[in-house]
Amino acid sequence: MAIKILITSGPTREYIDPVRFISNASSGKMGKALVEAALKQKCEVIVVKGPSAVEIKNTKNCKVIDVISTKDMLSAVKENLKFADIFIGAAAVSDYRPAIVAKNKIKKKNVGSNTITVKLVKNPDIIKYVSLHKKKQVVVGFALETKNLISYAKTKLKEKKLDMIVANDSSTISSKNSAPTLIFKNGNIKKLNLVSKEKVAKEIINESIGIFKTIKTC
């Protein structure tokens, strides 16, 4: 029976008004590379994809669910987590969203000064939800930081009860290449050289499958 992998990919958008939104520079390239690597390993894939120019096609063994916001992504993850053996949270989700979304485009003439204040509220934590509700699934997260990368990644790994975390610095955003550090629940660390995201994805998928097979035999 094929291993089933649920992957989140790309950025999310949090709208301020009907035409403006908060987002980030994630290209979705890593998510696509993970999908392709998983399919090469004969896995069945469900990918929850945020808005990006990277195309991931629906196929016999790959179901694509397009979403916009972090709340949309969480809803899709909740609906599909039960089908997965492995969850990989590769999406760069927005941590905050506007508390109020304007019904119409905010016009400059309607603003009484040269500044505007947008109140933000915290978004739900998708990877934390998965870790709290997993059965025997493997849960893999990502950490992207501008400083103290390994320290922050180790803390995230522990706090969110992950099996593995992929630690990247900010240079990986929109890049074709990456040199992440894989940190495992058992304390092992594996530093990868600067290679294509396709090769990084292959490494992540292989390690995730290895962890799943170990859990399954326990």
C-alpha cells in the first residue's frame, strides 16, 4: 500500500481590503519539489497549495487543493490529515491577519492623515494543530530565520513535537537552491550542502519515509 503524504506549499494571503493583502515572498518551489520527489517514491500526495505562480497539477496520485488564507489552509489540513501517513508543513503561512477586512477598497481620500493603522490578530498554528492531533503520523516542519537559526529551529522542534525540522536561512526564499539543516527528534543533525531544491526535497522525503517506517514497526 502506498505511503500517503499531506504537504502544505507556498505562501498564504491575508486580505486588508478586496485588493490588498499581507503575504510573503515564498515562491512555492520547495512545495512543488516535495510533491515531485514523493511521487517518484510511489507515494500518494495531497498538497494544500497557497497562491503562487508555481503550478502543481492534479494527477491520479496527486490531489491539489488551492487555498488563499491561513485559515483556509488549516481547514483543508483538518479535512485531510486523517488520510496521511506523513505531514510536511512546507508552506510559509502568514502568522497574523487583519482583525477587520474592509468591504471596499480603502481610498486615500478617506484616510484623515498620511498614515493608516491596521490591527493584526494571530493566525491559527497549523503545524501545532497537526502535532496535537496526529496518531502515528510523521510530522515535518520548516523553520526560516534571519538569525540564531539552529537555536530557534531546535526550540520549534521541541515545542511543536515534530519528528524532523528543516532549518533554512532567509536566502532560500524564491531561490532555486538551498542548504538546509535537518534536525531530528532524537537529536541527530544533518547539514546539507548548497544544492537544488529538488535534491533537498528528495532528501526530506527519504528521511520522512524512513521515520515513518520506523514508527510503523514499533
